[in-house]
Amino acid sequence: MLTPNFIAPAHFDDPAAALAQVRAIYHDAVSHLRDRFQRFLNGERFAMRVRAHYPYLRLKTDEVALSDTSLAYGFLADPGVYETTLTRPDIFANYYLEQFRLLLENHPGMLLEIGVSQQPIPIHFSFEEQDHIEGSLSIEQRAAMRGLFDLPDLTAMEDAIANGNWEPVADQPKPLSLFTAPRVDLSLQRLRHYTGTAASHFQKFVLFTNYQFYIDEFVKQGREIMARSLDPTTPKSQDGYVAFVEPGNLVTRRAGLAAPAQDGDNPPLPRAPQMPAYHLIREDGCGITMVNIGVGPANAKNITDHIAVLRPHAWLMLGHCAGLRNTQQLGDYVLAHAYVRDDHVLDEDLPHWVPVPALAEIQIALQNAVADVLGVSAENLKQVMRTGTVATTDNRNWELLPHEKRLSQSRAIALDMESATIAANGFRFRVPYGTLLCVSDKPLHGEIKLPGMADQFYRQRVSQHMQVGIRAVELLRQRGGEHLHSRKGGAHSASGFTLARADSCAGGWCFVPWQAS
């Protein structure tokens, strides 16, 4: 086996030193793979297989954490040995650093063991983000590559920990995170493919939409913000945006701010990505990412499966829905506090009998954002917004089926094709979630979308709805993301540690206690 020089396990009581060791192991591993692969492309043949491994973090404690923190992460719930593999310290440096600090603070005398794991790094996950190597491989090289390098192993990427299906083996350490390093790397690759932007651009608050109109408005507002210089009198929680990133990693810097040296001229993408993402960047990472997921629960599950590894503070669904009540008007808002899950894409991962609760902090932020943007009092809010159950279906032509009785029994007030999926995956992956929809038609009452009516509706409502979403993020940002994660992490059991990202705006990426399923 051709491997990097062995780095012996080491123990640390200093978070920065532990992070430096993670960086060293990971750098040696990917440098080794990149060097050997380049030599392979140049025609060199190896007599042995080429391999490198992820770094690991291992912890052992004989005591329950003596922590008085209200956070639901950063400590080990039970005595035992815990372990996880780590990847991409260039992206997750603040995450690891803060995590290490919390663990050491909450377990006095415990040491962090950093070493080389037994989990190989697939060659695909060692490439630089700008590399597109496989397209230049010949048929012979592709065949030889399989025998020389490790390829992605799906058994190392399954979501058994997140789903509560992980079964311990004798003497096996307990999991320390929801996701293994290969699972994270897979999602980072998929995010680049589906959204057209690098994972490093994603912010901690994510907005999803099912209509291009919302993206157009977000782009318009993002470019307008970039054209204005930062106003020192504006509270940082309401602005602080320094760049706007569009698919193809096209970066527009804020007026008056110098562009970093690493900014380059990226060519436009030859074609639009499947689910394009746009990013209003803040230096603390607490900006806003918006993704057009298109129509349907399959897309909604797909993209949230991958964004979850970045541990956002919250993700919110902003989109259109069918109103199901006589009293609703076109343009009314719907704040979901429950869901009918007829989307089916998560049936194998999250059983139907598992409730998907509304989260108080998210609900309050969305409600207050509607009141602020529309300028209505709390007493008059019901005139423009209803709170109730949202049904999500996987049938685009649901109007043609006998749904009326089922919808009536559930007391649903709106129906769409994405919201319950996004909420359920938020629950599953311990990411705080919320839904604010806008009624665009009422098929059960004869009010269907017609081209002219739809265009008028979109012009009137999309800009306002987008402002509500941005205002909700401002309100959540003011509270600090660690409170959202604490509330969410404590809301249900986790068969594994979850990672809760906060960084400088809210305290760090965090491990949440493991509990037996």
C-alpha cells in the first residue's frame, strides 16, 4: 500500500493544537492522493494500491458532563468512548475549534485524541474544487483507476445515525456526529453540482423557494445591496453583507470594499444548474443563502440531504400554495404549524407516526416579520395570515383526485409539494425549520391559476414575501443561532451526535449528545 508517512495518535488539551493536528493529517492525506493521481494521469504505473485516510477525533470519559450550559451540545451525555472522522478543515475550521473548546470545558481533565482513522479517503473527494479530472480520463485509465485508488463506498455514507437506526458493535466507539467524513464529502460534491456554487459560500440561514420569481427578486435585492456602501448607523443584524455570490461562483463585492486577492474571474456556467443557489455573504457566515429547489418533494429532500451537513442555523420555505379555505384570499399568507406528509419521499427515513412539531422561535420570527413588513398590528394579523396545517403531496395534479375528505379531516388550510419534506428533513437532521407560504390559487373553490391573473399576483406579492423572509432572518440572527440549535437539539432524541453550526455569530459548530435509539 502506498500511503503517507504515518502520524501517530496524539492527545491535546488545547483546541487550537488539536485543530492543527487535524489540518496536518488531512493535508498530508489529500496531498499524497493528488500527487499520486497526477502521476497516474501522466502515465506512471504503480505496483501497489494508493491509499490515504481521514483524521479522526476520539474521546473517552468516565463521568457525566458537569455542564451548566443551556446548550444541548458540546458535551458527552454518558460515560464511554466516542469517535468520528473529520474532513475539510479549510471549511470547518471554526466548527472544529469551537467544538473542541466546548468539549474540553465541559469535561475537565479529558483529552482530545487526534489520529489517522481506518476510513480511506475516496480519490474523488481529494480533488480540488476547481478540478474536473474524470472528463479527461481514457477508458483504460478509468479501468485502471478502480484498481489503484479507493472509490466512494456508499456503506460509509448511509444515514443510519441520523435516522436512529445505528446499531453498536461490540467494542465499537459511539458515534460523535450525525455524518461520517465520506458522507460530508459526498454532500459537498453534490452541492457544487446541484447549486452551481461552492459549499464554502453557503450561509447559516437558508431560504428555499419553488418559484423562479422569488430568485429574481432575491437577485435584484442582492445586487441593490451590493451597490450601496455599508451604513455604519444600520444595526449589523440588519445588514453586514459584504458580497453576493451567484451560480458559477460569480462574486459581486459590496461598494467600497476591496476584493480579496483570491477573488478571480469565473466564467459563466455553460448551463443553469438544477437547483441554483445565491448567497448574501456576511463575514461571520450569518448571511442568507437562497435556493430554487423547483417543484416537488424529491428535489426538496435531495437538496436538504446535502445542505444538512453544513449545519445551518435554520432553513425556511418561502413559496406558493393552494388555499383550501373559503375565507382565504389570494395573496394571504400561511404560517405552517403542522404538516400532512403525503410527499412519501421520507417514508423509509422518518416514519409517519413521528410528529414534526413547529418551533416556537421560528414561528414567532415569521409572524413578527409579516407584521413588520406589512405594517399591521398583532390584532389585525389574522386578516392577512392564517396559522394552520399545510399538506404536502407528491402528485402535481392532486386536484384531480378525491382529496377533499382527507384534507378536511386533517383541517389543512393549504397544500403544496415541498414544505412538509423540508420540515421533516429539518427534524430528521436536527436543523431548525419553518414554512411561510402565500396563497396563489384555490382550486377546490374554482379559483385556478390563469396566466394573466398569475402574472399580476406574482408582481404584487413576491417582493413583499421576500422582504418578509429576509426580515425573519434578521430577527432570528438577533437571537443568536446557538439558541435555535439548543431548542431543536433538546426537542427529541438523537441516535448520534449532531453538529450545530454557529461560528463567530453564535458560538461554534457543535456536537450534540448521543443517546441509544
